[in-house]
Amino acid sequence: MKGSPPPLRTQMKLLLLEDDEATRTQAVRQLTAAGHVVEACGTGTDAIFLATQGDYGVLILDRMVPGLDGLSVLKALRAAGIRTPALLLTAMDGIDDRVEGLEAGADDYLVKPFAAAELIARVNALSRRPPMSDTAVTATIGDLTIDRVKRTVTRAGQRIELQAQEFKLLDYLIQHSGEVVTRTMLLENVWSFHFDPQTNVIESHMSRLRAKIDRGFGKELIQTVRGAGYRIDG
Amino acid sequence: MADARPASQSTFRSGAFRFALVFAGVFAIAAFLILGMVRHQVGRYAHEAMAGTLETETATLVAEDRGALAAEIARRMTAAPDGTFHYLLLDATGRPLVGTVPVSAARVGWSQVVMQEHPPTPTDPERPERLVTLGTRLADGSLLVVATDGYDVDKLGGHMIRFTILWAIAITLIALIGGWMAGRIFLTRLGAANAAIERIVAGRTEQRLPMIGLAPELDDLARNINRMLDRIDGLMEGLRQVSTDVAHDLRTPLTRLRQMLEAAREAPGRDETDAGIEVALAQADQLLATFRAILRLAQIEGGGRRTPFAPIDLGELLRTLIETYEPVAIDADHALGATLIADATVNGDAELLAQLFANLIENAIIHTPSGTRVSIGVERAPGEISVVVSDNGPGVPANERERITRRFYQVDPSRSSGSSGLGLSIANAIVTLHGARLSIGDAGPGLRIAVSFQEWNGGAPDR
């Protein structure tokens, strides 16, 4: 599996609001390369017009654009009943800024500057909201099954004991199976850390999880995606 | 600022003068009311006294035998020609028998009449006299009129009015002067405070307001303004610090990044170029992490947050953090142990408290050699909850302990191992934000960092 390109996901139509032309062009290029169709605009009014006309998978809104800003656009769209998943891009990462963004109806929040892999991973994660597997009691990936109520994991019929945080980590990977999840996504969603730890928190837990669910079985389910994060594949 | 001064220098537009005017006005009204009341009461008393004497005199005469009445009246008139009373006696047909009161006053009951007493002389100029008369019908039909001079009562009334006006004016003047002086004292004190503010505006931001005095409320005002100034000073200091940090700590890695990119451009082969770019990207990420840490530190120190504090169970929070850091510690060949207690609740921000303890735990893991044991404990003293993170590593010399919460401080620069040097600064800022106390001590051997919070007592969740 290593070295092969990630499986191309179903093509998605994205709306991008970004006033800086260089950033916009670059983002469009990166998202297009990831297999999506992107419609980009530079003002809030255009964004509202496009979002109400077209059928988009994910809205990517820069928070600070002159005139009608991303936050106002999002509030207006949510007030108009448009529930398309939205990712806010922002240069402000204060605690209150994030809370304010989420309260305005954003589904995720990405602080600038960011790596292309981070943007793509988060867009992909949003496009599946709310996935069926999130709510199901059991989920299966390859020959591995987790039971979210009993908190048990079995692989090839063999029971595997996991620590609470290892289970949470595996569950999050499975919810986004086939997609890349980045380190920051894991920190925010598994550990609720909104700061940069100075130690290898993720690597330490990931190596233990891998040792338990992948070692001794034929196929490695968890892949390291270089320069991006991790992915679980069946 | 410039237009605030001339107004306070004009005496008549000054607050002291206005204060005095209001003061005097209120006093004048009060004085007029009191004096007017006195005058009215005294006048009424004098009038009643006069009426009383008339009634007594009438009663004495009525008691006389009717036949001897005229003679008695005549006797009284001759005994005291300038006496208090004037008389008139008319028979049943209305013919005057004796007396000096004009016949026009011949009426039963109370009445008034003006009488010319004497013909005018050079020493005693003509003076019309106002007489108050009391007429009484006798048993045989004749009419007895007794009159007295109302002059004294009138004179008393006049005196009283003059007295009232004079004293009201005097009291008003006294009030005006008193009010002006009181206002003057008050405004001089305020002037000192204003002068201090002028100096602060002019840039001497270390200046503080003097106590105003006169009233505890005014001192509270001065104290609160001083506290506000301290706060603003702190924020300004934070801003200056961020600028310094950005200049100092981002310039060096930025220079390094630039050199790496130049080297990558000049690299001979494609692989070398790619490798160079990889290193440069890692360097850029490191830079961004430092930048984020600086901004976060500034944000926490600024304290400008809207998320309210809530009761947090420290035992619960630390248990999760220990689960998180146990594998990290083992991978770094450290041991992590904990002694937690139940119901250790403090008022705080869960996200920031998690970062605080994560920073302390990471600090202990990063800055100690392999084989070190890191212990996390929660201790309870009356009304106080302390979280203690200690290790049995080499520790920090006593004279350097105070410095380890400073920005970018490294005890041993060779052991920095990729940390931003801001971890303990951020921890310290979070501690301050929570009104808690950070103490750095000796674990003998090793470093002991304790954070002492006020225990949450079930009151209002927000500070």
C-alpha cells in the first residue's frame, strides 16, 4: 500500500471564499489536485450568491475578507437554512475566536498558515458529516471490528484490549477511514488539545495502537502518510 | 485636554462658585422660611395681647354702674390723657355722651378707625393714628366703644420684616462664602488628581493619582482609577514584550530558513534540492509554532477572554493528562507517577488548565535525563488545592529558579530539544489568569513546581 496514491474520493464541488489572490489560486490548485471541483470568489456577497445557487459539498470561508467577512457570510447562510458543512480559515487563533467561529455555525476551524495536506484532510473529513459510521454501534474496517457501546475491538476474531485513549484514537481513524487525518485533527478531536504539545504525544499513542492492532496480523491497517498524517484502510 | 483647563481657572465659572451658589440659594430659602414664620407668630401674639387688654378694659367698664359710667370714663381720660385707651359712650339714640373716638367707629364688635390725635406741632408732626376698636351694646341700649393704638403692633411688625430681610441676606452671604470655601477645598483636591492625569497623558505612565480625601468614596474612585492604570500598563508591557519577542526570537530562525532555501536553490541535484526544501519546511513549521506560542502567551497575559470560568475537577483533568503522557514518558525512558485526591475542584478554564499541566509535565520530561521519575500530586490545604509536579532529576540551582518562567529561558541551552522556551512562561500566565500561585522549589533532588489554587466552594461559577 505504501507509495501508492491515496484512493481518489468521490469528486466534490467546493466553494472557496478568499480575498488574497495568490492564496486563492494556490488553494484552488491544491484542492483540484486532490480531485475536487472548486469555485472560488473574493467577496462575501459573491460567496452568499454562489452558496445559495449551487449545490456544494463543503464551504471554505476565509474569516477576514474586506466588506462582508467570512463569519457574517456563514451566519447569513445558516440563517437562510443552508446547512452545507463549512470550514473557516483564519489568521486569528484565540480561544474566543474559535468559539465564536463554531457558534456562528462553522463545522471546523483552520488557522493560517496551513499545509496543503491539512486543508485537504479537513475538507474531506467535513464532506462526510454526518457519516453513518459515527452513530452506528459497531464499525468494521477490513477484518477489524469495534463496538462503541461495549468498547471492544476484535481483529480476525481475536479480542484486542485497548486503553481508553487508544480506543478513541482508533475510533476517530475509523470514522474517517480511507481519508488522511492530520496530527492537529487528532490533537483537537481525540485529546481536545488546542495547543502544540512539545512532546510526541501522537506518535507514542499511535505506536502503541499499531503494536496492538497491526502487529502479528497480515495487513497493516494504519498507514503513515508522509508530510500529512495517518490513514486507516480496510 | 487643552480645553479642559481654562474653564476651571475662571472663578465665576468654577465648580467652587457654582457649588457655593447652590449652597447659598438653599440656605437663603431656608432662612426666609424660618424668619417669616417667626415674624408671623410674633405678630399674631402681639395682636392677641392687644385684643386681650381691650376686652379686659371693656369688661371693667361694663361692670360699672350705668349711671356712673360716663363720669368714670371722663375720670380715666383726665387721669391719663396719653394713656393706652380711648373711649366713646353713646346713649340709646346714638348721641355721643363722652369720649374722643370718632363717632364713625360706633359699631358693635371689632373694628378699626383712623384718628387725628393732636393738631400737628413742630415737635410732634401730624400723625394719623390707627385705632383698633371694640364696641359693646349695654343693657339700656347705649353703646360703649373702647379703642387702643395699633401703632406698637405695627411698629413691631415692621421691625420684624426688616430683621427678617437683613438676617436672610446675612445668612445667604455667610452660606455663599462657606460654600465657596468648601467647594474650593474639594476642587483643589480634585485638581491634584487632574494634574496627575495630565502628567500620565503627557507620557509619564508610571504616575498614579493621589488620594482625593474628604470621603471614602472619592478615595475608592482614585484607587480604582489607579488599578485601571496598572492594568493598562500591564497590557502595554505585554505588547512591548511581544514586539521584542517577535524581533528577537523569530529573526534568528527566519535567517536560518532563508539560508536553507538559498542552499536548496544552489544544490547540485534534484534530490539535494528536495531534501533542502524538506528541512526548510520543517524549520518554517517550527517558526510558526513559536509564533503561535508568542501570540497565545500575549493573549493569556492580556486576559481578554470572554469564555467564563467553570468549576473543574482537577483529579479528572489530571487523570486524562496522565493517560496521555504515560506513553510519552515511557518512550523518553521516564517514569510517570500520580497521587490524586477526589473532589479537588477549582474555578477555571478547562482548556487553559489542560495546557498548564501539560506544559509542566512536558517540561519535566523534556528537561531531565533518562531514568528520571516525574510525579504528579494533588494536595489539599484548608481552602486551597495545590497541584505539584516534581521530578528527581538534576533540578535547577536556587538562584536560577526565579528565572525559569521567563520567556525563552533555558537552564541548559544544549538540552533545549526543540522546545519553544515558552512553555513555563505560558504556564505562569495561565496561573496568573486563574489568580493562582506558582512556586518553584527543590524536590531534593530535582525540581518541584507547585500551583496553588483557591478551592472552589460551590459559589458562582464565574469570577
